[in-house]
Amino acid sequence: GNSVTQMEGPVTLSEEAFLTINCTYTATGYPSLFWYVQYPGEGLQLLLKATKADDKGSNKGFEATYRKETTSFHLEKGSVQVSDSAVYFCALSNFNKFYFGSGTKLNVKP
Amino acid sequence: DTAVSQTPKYLVTQMGNDKSIKCEQNLGHDTMYWYKQDSKKFLKIMFSYNNKELIINETVPNRFSPKSPDKAHLNLHINSLELGDSAVYFCASSGYWTGGEISGNTIYFGEGSWLTVV
């Protein structure tokens, strides 16, 4: 079947720290992979995506690389800001269906 | 222009009432969804429509009834509201895109409707 597992939060970092949020998936075939971000009081926004193995999605300083060999799509950012505090969701799309992880809350302290 | 818009954003109502949440998308997508997000931020799909036809109907009380008058609209009506229905409800739409050798399906969410049943 298809599923997404992401690290439990909350993750608490100081400003300018390096961020990694782990995401692994199970899927048949060739899924597309996504990261969505949900700021407090808002909906989910597409942050980045990758459609095939070794693709790197990037946006707003965030990056994630589609690793088929490890079935992973870890989210990274070199230097987080207070404004990055949000809940991050890893997701996959396969055969026109979407599967979401449970979300990881990120708190960035000044 | 808002791609997926839903109203109302906030809704406080008493137990036993009936309420509706409306959703519209201007992305030209064929597929629309309703998701429920609980207090722990877990997202659960409730319904999915493709071109006005119901294609996903998860285990949801039959007090919840979606209606799709056309492929750009998907409304959610809830009868006899209960305390446990308090949550955030997200409308979403998805479309298939192609760009050279790359193609895929991407889902876009509305801003959410915060429902509180008292």
C-alpha cells in the first residue's frame, strides 16, 4: 500500500539553526512527493515537490531530494527563521490519490 | 485570485444545528475533496468528487453530506451537529499537469473552516 511516515514533533530550534524533518514513504510504482506547510490559522500551502527519483524540490530556502533507494524525502533548511514556525506535512501522490503524513510542528525561537 | 476558497472561515454553532460550508475552485481541476483536521493536526480525507461524481466516501457519519453542483464547487452540509464535529474542515482540489517529460498530480487546499460546536 501507500503511506507516509514523518518524524514526530514538536521540533524546537533556535534561529539560524539547521533544520531536518525526516520523511519516509511506502508506495508502489512511481509516486510524486510533496512538502506542505501550514502556518498558524491558515490552510496547507504547497512548499515544494519532486516527481521522480533524484529530483530535488526547493522553495524559500527549503530543499528535499527524492531518494528512491532509501524511500525518503527529508526536508532541510540551512538557517531557519522565526517565521518558519509552522506545521510541515510530507505527502505522496500515487495513481491520483494523495497520502499525508501526520505533520511535524516546528517552533523556531529567537 | 484565491485558487480554492471556502466560506465561512469561522463558524460557532450549537449542538443539533445544521450548517453548510461552501467551496469553490478556479483552477479548472476535475477533482475536489473535503478533509477534516483534528486538534492534533492529523488530516483525514472525508470525500472526493471527480467531475461532480463521488469517488471517495470514507467512513463518515451520514450526517455529513457533500454536494457538487458543478466541478468547480463542492459544498459540505452537516446535520445535527455534535460536539465531536468541532474541527477544521479543508476543501481541496487537484489537477494533473504535464510539462515535457514531467507530469504529476498536485493538490491545493483552501484556507480552512474552523467549526466549533458548543
